[in-house]
Amino acid sequence: MVPGLQTLSSLLVQGPASALFTLRVGIITRNCLLKAGLPFVRQDARKAANQEALANFPRVVRTATNELPDALRQLFKKLFGPESGGESNAPSANS
């Protein structure tokens, strides 16, 4: 088995599921606050939130996919950059 493959596959499943759940909770919360004092039917609220979350999901995935390379580049700079003992871009004493 390839090291880290299980972790990667787990992230690929849990990440989108977590994003969808977070969207859904936010939509339900927003709708509850906007309809304060009006009758609230839980089943209708859940159904509407699921539909709206699924409609917004592709945009969330697209945004995350666009930002991921920059976030990974910054992470690798922090982990392996000059401050962490990696290669330095500063001129050496021998040059």
C-alpha cells in the first residue's frame, strides 16, 4: 500500500462532505434568523437548505481548488524555506 494514500482518500471524502454540511448549517441558520417570528417547519427548512447548499457547492469547490495551489506553496515555504533550515536564497560567503 502507498504511504499516505488512505489519509489522502479520507481527506478527499471528508473535505467535501464537511463543506456541504457547513453550507447547509449556515443556510438553515440564516433562514431562521431572517424568518424570526414566522412559523418554522423543520422539514421544509432542511429541504430548502439542502437544495441551496447543493446549488452553491460547485462554486465552493471551484474556489477551494483555485486557492489550494497557493496555500500548498505557502505551506511548503514555511516548512522548507530559509527560516526552517532549507536552502537559502542569500548569497553565500564563497561567492
